[in-house]
Amino acid sequence: MKLLTHNMLTSHVKGVIKGYPLIIKATEVKVNELEFNGQFVSRMIPKLEWSALIQAAGWLGQSQDLPSTLIPDYENDEEFLRKVHRILLEVEVIEGCLQCPESGREFPISKGVPNMLLNEDE
Amino acid sequence: HYVALQRDVEGDLLLGDMGEGLPFRPGMFDGCISISALQWLCNADKKTHSPPKRLYRFFSTLYSSLARGARAVFQIYPENSEQLELITAQAMKAGFTGGMVVDFPNSSKAKKFFLCLFAGVSGVLPKGLGSESTDRGVSNQAQFTAQRSRFTNMKGKSVKKSKDWIMEKKERRRRQGKDVRADTKYTARHRKPRF
């Protein structure tokens, strides 16, 4: 699971109001190399919940001097965009789980794939 | 999903049941593509499953996870017109507009159904392929509106050739004393075009 995906995910257990962001408990993290596309990163940034991204990076030990708030004029800052590219797309949680902040319900991550299947009563 | 893992696909994978709803924040996506998946929501695999409820849960969460003006296209294999109606009814209930586009409507082999949905704004449906050979006058498109006119027409009569219409006609002929076949589970069942 990449952090770009994590930023979009929320708990969909019935009755949960504040199911975002899901808490990451990672036991195995991998960093892959992916071709940098500045335009893609630049376009994704407005869709992100920035504080949730910084928090998630922290949980994975990947904070890497990312600013706690978005810098203005980031579209032209390639160094910044490369940092964002790395944290969004190259860092991957392989094993662990995602925990709903409200209900405590855990969704396991195995082989890089989060299992979001609900139980009968959820 | 094992195939995708082996091929090391860019992007990401999630495991889930679409009938439970999509687990995304609002307004995340500009587009959605689905291939041969939606029709499975019409089957109740468990006793606790209610197909209309699951379809609605899927469509309503999809609607919220799409950005305004986004589009969703589903290539589907509907078993019959009832399934098609069930699907489109729940999509409309969730707030989508749009319609069905059919490629090669006259060919039972090549015929393909595409449910095209628009979130938040009305859109123009693409033209279905194979529309040159419309000798049987079969339309490639069915745009659905907010009006629910599939059960009766304006005069309050059942839509011609629908199951209701057939049952009423049989009953009418019985009253007239005519010889009418007994009703079975096959009565008014939808037949394929070649029938």
C-alpha cells in the first residue's frame, strides 16, 4: 500500500463518523524506485490531506524533512516535488495493518494489499 | 489480484467487496472504469445479502468518492432486462445521470453493454458501435431520466410486451373463455433477439 492510497482511504464500517485517517501499523516497509513525473505529483497535491500525509510518513519513519504545511508555489520547486513523489509513490507498506481511529477495527495489510473486507455485523 | 502483483503494476491494489461500499474520502476520483464486475452484485451470495441494498451502497459511495463532473463506465453482462433495470434504478437513486450504450446491438456474439454514469453534471452519451446496421431499428442507447415510466405508460396501461402486459393479456383471454397455457416460471421470460 502506497501513501497516496492511504491518504484517500477511510474506514467504511457502518456507524463510524470519523474513520479518517486510518492509523498505520507497519511491520514491513519497502522503498521502490519509480520514475519521477513532476506534473503528476503537482496535480495530486491539491487532492491530498497534507497533515494526514505528514503523520503517515512519520509513522513509517520517512518524515525526511517534509514541511508540516504545504509550501506556496510548490509547482515549480522540483526538489520539493521529488520529496513528495518519494513519499507518495515509492514508500510502500508490505505487511502490517490499518486501524480505524474511531472503532479500533483493524484491516490487515498482506503482500502490500490492504484487506478492507467487512464482517457480517459491520 | 495475484496477476497484478506478479506484473508489478504501477498504482495500487485493495481487496474489498464493492457491495459493502467504497472506502474513500469524498471527491477523490475523476473517473471510474469497471469491467465485468457490476452484474455480480445482482446475485445474493449470502442469505443476508440484499442485491438492491448492495447495489445502492456501492453506487452511493462511488458517487461521493467521485469529483463533480466525473464519469464512471461499467462494461457489464446483464442476465436479463430485470437485472439491467435493477442496476440503473439504484444508480439513479444514488444521484447519477447517464444511460446504457450498446455496441453491436444486433449481434448476440459481439453485443456489449456499457453503463455510462455522470456525477453532478449531465453528459452526452457516446454512440454505440455497430450503429450502421440498425435494420431492426434497435437503438444503441437508452438514456435514463428522473422519470420512472417503466411500469405503466401515460394512459396507465402496462408497457407493451412487459411481463405485466403479458400476464394481463393471458388473464383477459381466460376471461374470454379462450384456451390459455398455464403460467409457469418461464412465462414472460425475456427471450434473446434470435428467438
